[in-house]
Amino acid sequence: MTNSNQVIHINTIKAGFILLFSFFISLAGYSQTTLEGSFTHDGILRTYRVYIPAVYNPDVPVPLLFNLHGYGSNNIEQEIYGDFRPIADTADFIIVHPNGTFDFQNNRFWNTFGTSTVDDIGFLSALIDTLSADFAIDQNRIYSTGMSNGGFMSYELACGLSDRIAAIASVTGSMTFAHMNLCDARHPTPVMEIHGTADATVPYIGNTLFVPVDTLVNFWVQFNNCSIIPSVNQLPDINTLDGCTAELYVYDGGDLGSKVELYKIIGGGHTWPGAPVIVGVTNMDLSASAEIWRFFTRYDLNGLITTGVEARIEQAYSYKVYPNPGKNNFTIDLPGSSEKTILITDFMGRLVQRFTCSGNKAYLNIENKGLYFITVSANNNTSTEKVISY
């Protein structure tokens, strides 16, 4: 693999259709590392990019996240469009952005529609082995997400590589009827689907090939033995100019603590909520990247994480932030007398404030409107709450 920290000029991003934009991103100023690698699988040269956060310690195994591009796109475009790097910088996980192969129209794709013999499941499994040889990967915490065709591929991994994939999330993706009927997942699999009701590329209501989103969700609800009656939450319409709103459906109570979550973007298009580039109707009331990682952190290959630090978090930390939603000023009621470290990050995972407090109350001032995450750490325990400033 070669180091590719440099200024990259991206002219287009395609995720099932062409998204035209001109966008600069610089990796040169980061202390993080982006590496490019390749190897031959089944006679095909396969390429990928790996993002290693600065906090990575090779002596401590960390989670691995697949972030898969859409049809006609590529790994660099997905790295930018569905960006997890600011989150990885604080949450400490490795991100891999692989490339699909080219179809007869010279578009990169993942073999999820039954039109190819390319073994993408075998390639991605081999990629896990390759990365595990070079980095300390927690083999129980490997996740997959992706945009459009990358979301389809994440479902393929849930079905065909379930011995290695702990949980998956799809943004604007689905499954084909044929592949859903053949799904052979071997364990309860937490699933998140994020989908716009006005998606013209992968229609919310489905078509002759693609499974309707409600049918897809119901399949995984039944597979995981979750409650068939969801809790429904209307998300605050923080950005009233984005042309859409969001609802969250949570189906809980599944085997091994599994859940299925659906973010239904009312009026949303074939887009990634919270993306840095607005193309079409893009919901800006949430960050798909932040919500996906929030969902993944609860699970490993054995289901809901209920031991170690995670269990102590639930027992020791149940702090209160109020008012929530609020306007600029917030109060945190903190248990215990030990010193706490408090981090405030925005919905893209960027650090806004950091301070310490040894008392039972902390006072925050958040000047800008939006969704924020307040993380409190004390005695090796950490807990995070969402707040909305309006």
C-alpha cells in the first residue's frame, strides 16, 4: 500500500446517477493516514483505500467499517460524499473504501443484481484478511454501509458473509427479490435503512426488481424476531429549506438485542442525509454517517454489547441535558464527584468544545443551530447524548 495524503480534486460523484460538482479536499494537513492498496482476487486486480485515524494504537484492536460506493461511483467519491472520517478521528475505527469492478458500460458496480459472475463477497472477505494482517482489527466488530448499490452490497454481506459482519446500514439501497429469498444470514443482524420517499433511482415503493423499503424492513424485523410494532419519532425539522423531513422507526426486542431502524426521509431523494455536497433533495436534519455509527457501536458479532465498559455506562451514567431542544444555553446534571471530561461534537463528528468539570453541573453555550453530541467521560466510562440547538 502507498501513502496518498495529498490534495484531491474531485469533479463528479455518481451514486446510481451522475452528481455533478466540483469539490476540493485536502488530506495533506491531517496527521491521519490514508493508504491505497490492491491485490488480485479471482484474476481481477482489486483496489481500495484505507483511512487510519491519528488515535489508532496498533496494540489495541479497533472496529473496521466498509463504506461502499454506489453504481457508477468510486471509492474516493464515496469517501467524500458519505464521510465517516471526522467520526473515526474521535471514535477510533478504521474505514476501508473498496472499488467495485467495471460493467459493460464501464461503470463501477457491486454484483448485487444477478448480472455478473464477479465474486464481490469473496473479494471483501479477502480484504478483511488483508487488512487484519496489517492492522489490529477487532474481528467481532466489522460493519458495512454504503450508498445505493453499496447499500445493496451491504445486504449481500449480511446474507453471504454473516460469520464476519456484525451489523449493516444502507443509504438509498435495497435488495432484489431473488437475493432476499435466498438470504442465508446465520445470526440476528442489526439493520439500519435510510431511504427517501421520493427516491427515483431506487424507489421507496420498489419495482419489479427492487424490494419495497417497507417489505425489506419487515423481512429483517421478522428475521431478527423484533417487535412488529415500531416506536415512531418525528425528527425536528432543523433545516426548513432542505425540502424534506425525517421520521425514525425503531423495531426493537430482537434476538440477541438486535434492532431494525428505518429513517424514512419524507420527500427525500436518492441522496445521503447530511452530505457535504447537496445534489437533489438532501435531508439536513440528520447526519446519516453519525446515525449509522451510533447504531453500529451498540453491536458486535455476538449481538448487543452488554459486557465490559458498555454495561458500566448504562449502570453508572444516566446524566440529563436540558432544555433539549434548547436555544444556545444548556445545563448538564452530572452524577458522581470525580472529574469528568466533556466533549461537544457537531453532527459531522467535528469537535466544537472540550473541557473538564468536577462538579455536579456543567453549563454549555452552543451558538449555532443544529444537532450536537455531548460525550461525558469519567472513571473509564463514556456516555453520549444528542442535543438540538435552535
